[in-house]
Amino acid sequence: MNRLGRVMRSRLGVSVAVLMATVATLTMGGPAATASGSSTGLALGDSVVFGFITQAGFEYVNANNFVGFPEHAGPQLHLQVSNASCPGETSGSLLSTSTTDNGCQAFRATAPLHVPYTGSQIDYATSFIRSHPETHLVSILIGANDLFLLQKTCLGDTTCILNGLPALFASVGQNLDATFLALRNAGFHGVLVGVTYYSTNYNDPLTTGIVQALDAVIAAHTKAAGGVVADGFGAFYAASAPAGHEPCHAGLLNVNPAATSTCDVHPSQSGQEVLARAVIDAFESVRS
């Protein structure tokens, strides 16, 4: 997730109602070792999950410098979580490294991930599940980079972007289905949690509308696979209420190093804790 705020703030001449109507027609339808006897979890996704920070001079050679919501949620759930996320991953590149991503392979070529693997994220995930058949939790947050690729392909052209949204939502849904099926076929019987994205500014109807549209796809396909939804969208909305529902002003997003009065799209540690709480609540709603 690299430029979500910019995408959502582009002047798309489409209403939230149109976006949601489009979604409604589309949404129906070798692993790292863990301590012996420990309870395990697995986190999949993009830079939000990774805990990515855009900051000049940040030490990228040590993945421990990046802390995502899985690192917050795991200890509270008494799970040793393997975070397989990759900055710039799309819903398609998660399934195949031959599919265009938004920077994941470039990042992997120069910096380590939280866990080492050479193939696709789903290959690591299924191998992990087979090696840890009692895995209690798999969480996934994916899809924003699909939007960024559409923006790049369209060179920011509004009509092109709007025309591409139906196919994009359908593709994300199909890729989620394939991901969930692969996990189940590998023997995963624990709690599957699909995490929804937050809006970078809930007062911007275009930003919020397109996030809701993508989230509707994530939620529908997660539920269809027997999973539960962690409401990242609602959690950020509630947590940003004291700041007028602006996550940047609420301290939920990282400050933009190029302009300290603004934020980039990635959660701060406060924001990561908010997402972690949403994952914990979703997990406990099934396990309780």
C-alpha cells in the first residue's frame, strides 16, 4: 500500500453510491521454525501488514525495524505469528511472482522480509500451514496495490480509472478466493480473518467511498470462505473521532517526511495497534 491517499484524493467524478452499486454486482457470486509446542499464527498481505515506514535514512536492512499489526496482535492472543507480508504486494502477485506487483519483488531484492522465502507469498503460506497444522489464525490484508497499479496504467485519467474498477474488484475477489482455497487445501482449519482498509480521511467522500468499495469485496469473499472480518475501516473511524475523523490528525498515520504537516498512507504504531485490536476482536468472536 504505497499511494492510497493520493489515489483516493484524485478527482474521480463518481459518487459513493455508484461505487457501492458496482461492488454489489461483483461480490455476490519453506517456513521459518517456531518454538516446539507453541501456538502459531500467520499474517499475509502488503506494506500495512509489514509495518512499512517511509522515512529518509530508515534502516531497511533489518526487518525488525518495521512493526505491523501482527506483531501487536500475536502476543495478546498468545500466538507466535509468522508475518509473510511484502510491501507492494497485490492480490495477484501474492499468488504468483510472475504477476505484476507494485514493488514487492524490488523490495525483496534489496531488503529482507520478516520471514525469508524465495517463491510467492501463498507458497510460503501453504508450506507453513502444512508444517504447522494446528495454526490458529491466518489474517490477510490485500488489494490496495491493485488500485495503485490501475492508477499507474491509466496515468491518472479519471475515465480510465472508473472504467477499470469493475474488472479490478472482480479480480481481487477471484484472487482472494484462490488464496483462501489454497489455505484450506493445505489443511488450515483455524480462524481466517480478512482485514478491511481504513480511509485516510473520512471527511472525503471519494476517499472513503472507494475504500468502502474495496472493503466490501474483501468482506464478502472472506465470509464466503468461512472467515470473519476485522473491521479496520470502522476501527480507524472510531479512533479518529476526537480529531474529526481525520486519521492523520489523530496520529494514526505516519507523518510524511517530505511535509511534516501531512501524513503518508501507512499506519503509525498507534494505527497499527488499532488494527491489531480489530483482528483480536474478530478472532475472539469465533474462539469465545
